[in-house]
Amino acid sequence: MSKRGKRGNRASSGRTRPNVRDVFVGRPFEGLASEAEWVALRELVPAATAPVRLNEELAREHGEREIVLSTVLPLAWPALTKPDGRIFLGLQRTTQSGDLSRDVALALLLALEAPLGQPVAVPALPGPGPRLQDVLAAEPLEVTLRESFDYWLDEEPGDAEVKASLERANASVFPTVRMAAAPAAYWCRFPDKAHVRWVLPDDEDTALAALSRLAASGRLTLGAETRFAGMFRAHGLLVPVWDLPHGAEAKEWEEPLAEMASRYAEAAASSDELDAAERRARQGLLSRQVTVR
């Protein structure tokens, strides 16, 4: 069998972690460094990039390829290669299976084999095989927010479809700031309102109990002019959302968010059973929860 054939088998079958069409993985990024940031880039952030590296085994096989994780790629491509060998890996894309980690890992493995300067096609169903946890170095994400998707292209697009996709994507970008007060927390401003959205780092039960304690004690707030809008569940983690005054800038919420993060950490560390008021608060939070997969 050729070297290319062996690699193809590795990409499509690979290791033995199960991932068939009937299996849904609720926390696909669990075990990755910066799990909450992966969720944020998948669900919250319009335009951002982060460098990622292959693990030692794959780096020996393929060399130190430059890999750029991107929230979105043109036409929602899973991946594309640049003429200079760089790989762009898309995160906000249609998934083929119940395991987003497997889907993105397969796109990366196929990109390592693909001709340079081309988008990467992936099969309708990837089948069992390596996941991101199996192919990437265990390093935290270093996120760079972008004001547009112009970083997609090294020159003016000649393809009309790609150009139209870039224009549509740029029109969808809304102001976003990565907050320093808490990991995976982002301020954003839409035409009618502004928010802070924070992907909590703990498992769902721990996070929900902590939020319930804060809600019952009236401490689930970023200030007098803010409102706790609710929360959603994304890839197994909880994401509380606060409505903010529209005109205030992101920097004005750093201190309130830092105080919230301190209160949350204290509440999450408690091993006490929820009391009656906290259980009622928990039910109230669940009644407004939306699940995003």
C-alpha cells in the first residue's frame, strides 16, 4: 500500500474512539485545553482566529504545518489549504456526525493530504477515527478577534462566489471584545442591545448549582443597569447572558465581570445541597434555558 493510501486510512478510520452516526457527543471539546474557548469560537464569536499545532506524532509525519483555526471559512468550507502550505480550519460549519470534534479533526487530517491552494472536501459521514484531542498539541488557544474576514484571502478574490461569500460574511460581523476578567467571556453589541456572554468552564451540574445560588441571593447581576437575560447550553457547557446598556463600551464591564467571576468561583466551590430558595431559582433558570448543539 502506498504512503498516501496508509494516510488516507488513518484519516478515515484511525484510532478506536467510537463515533458512528447514532452516537451524540454532548461535550465534543472536553479534554482540550481551553474547552470553553472552543465553544465560544463555535457559538459566540463572529470573526476570530487561533493558531493550533499538531501533536508530536503527526508533526513528525507531516512537518510543522501552520494551522489557523477560523470561526468561519468561505462558503462554510470545512478547511482550505494555502499555496504556501498553511491550513485554515473552519469551526462554524455543518457537521456530518454526532461528534463535532471528530468532524473537525477529519477535515484537518484531509487538509494535510490535500493539494495546496484548494478547499478541502469531507465525506458525508466520517466514521470512527481520531478526534481533535488525538491530533492537536495540548496547548491553550490564543484567540485573535477580527473586524472582518479579509484574512481569508491573500489577494483580491477572482471567484465571484467566494467574493460574494466574503461580502456576506463581513456584513454579518458585529462588534465583539474578548473580556480580560474571565476566560471565554465576550462583550458584543447588536443594533438594538449589548450583551456579555460567558462560557462557564465547569460541568453543567456544577455551573447550574453555582448560578442557582447566585440567583437566589440576588447576586446574578453585573450592576443596576444590567439584566440577567438567561442562559443557553452549548456543547455541554452553560453560557449565561447579561443584557447591558447599549451605549456603554466593553471596558466598563471588566470590573463587574471580575466581581461576578469571583462570586461564581465561590459558589461553584460549595458542596452544600441547594436549599429551597436555591432549588426554586434553579427551576427558574432551567425554564429559560435554550440548548445549542
